[in-house]
Amino acid sequence: MSTWRTAYRSFYYETMGDDLPDIVLPAAQTALLVIDLQVCYLPEATPPNATPSDVAEWRRWSPFRERLRVTVLPATQRLLARFRELRRDVLFARIACLTRDGRDRSLSQARPGFNNLLLPLDAAESQILPAVAPLPHEIVLTKTTDSAVTGTNLRLLLSNLGIRNVVVCGIFTDQCVASTVRSLADESFNVIVVDDACAAATEELHRHELTIINNIYCQVLTSGETLAALS
């Protein structure tokens, strides 16, 4: 199996050598950021009075829900457990609008189609999934755009906490995760994206986006590699 040194190489990095130094994440300077693992993305059943098209859409998303349950949530739980054991900073970002009609959302969260989610701040669907719920003292940021940096004071918080390395997990790999990773990299944070703790709508989209952002905006590691890198 490929390690982080050889996995997800785009055209730009095909000829890069494999003799890269080990990744070391000093715990005191490393935070975990969990993005958009919210109730609305893991419904337990089709909506009441579902139409045939609703049922077809439900079935179309079955592989995504399966990846969340079997891979992403367990991997995220392992990361949370280790960061909490080390008493290191854990932060959460979630999509929610501050107005009931969602007029405060950015254009990326209000376009017609999939992204047009109306998730009021206090709605049950906007809350973080119970399997990875934050502890009372952990920071939860509300964002009204894709990037958890652009849409919040995350950069300032990380700076005040003395963080240089940000371990990122959550959904969707090709949307809010990628947007946040690029923003963090632009702010000169060292970013780790955890492969098995992220998901896009399809495996193809997930792998494609990781290939794009790896090596330039972040380093893509498995959860096991990430935990091993925490010093």
C-alpha cells in the first residue's frame, strides 16, 4: 500500500523523489479541525411522504452514507480520542445561517441545487453528529461560506492558541474541506488532511480532490499516519 510519500501525486509532483523527511507534529502546536460533520448529511431514512425521485436520490447517496458510517466517523473518533488524551485543541466548523431565511449566506451556500441548504443556527439538522459531538469546552465555529477561514475568525483563534499545524477532517473533501485547506495554506499554516476521515459525494471526487491539493496546500495522511506523527 502507498504511504503518504507516494500517494495522491498529481502531474506536478510525479517526478518528486520519495526521500521526504518524516512528518512530525508537535502536539503543543497542533490542532484538530472537524468540518461539517452535521446531522443533515447523515439522515436515518428518506423524508416522510418521499416521492419516487426522493427514493432514487436517497439510493444515489448510499455509498457516501456508508463511507461516513464505516470509515469517516470511526477515523474521526480515533483522532478526537487522541487529541483529547493529549489535551490538545479540538475545533469544529459547521454550516449554519444566522437568519431564519438564510439571507446572510454567501453565494457559495445559496446557489440553486445541492449547496442551497437552509440550516438555521438552532435547527436539529445543523448540529454536529452525536458520534463526533464536541465537548462543552471545545470551540465550535459557525460559517456561512465554504471556507472555515474566510467565514469565521478561525485564523485569529489558531494564532492566539499558538497553533502552526492543523489536522483537517470532515466533509466534503472537494468543497468545504478543500476550500478551508487552501485558505489555511495561504495563511502559512502547515495542513494535514486525513484521507480516511474525509469524504466527498463519490470516491472518485474524493480521490481527485486529494490529488489536486496534496503536496502544495497540504499533506495527505491516513489517520494511522497522522496519529503516529503526533509527538
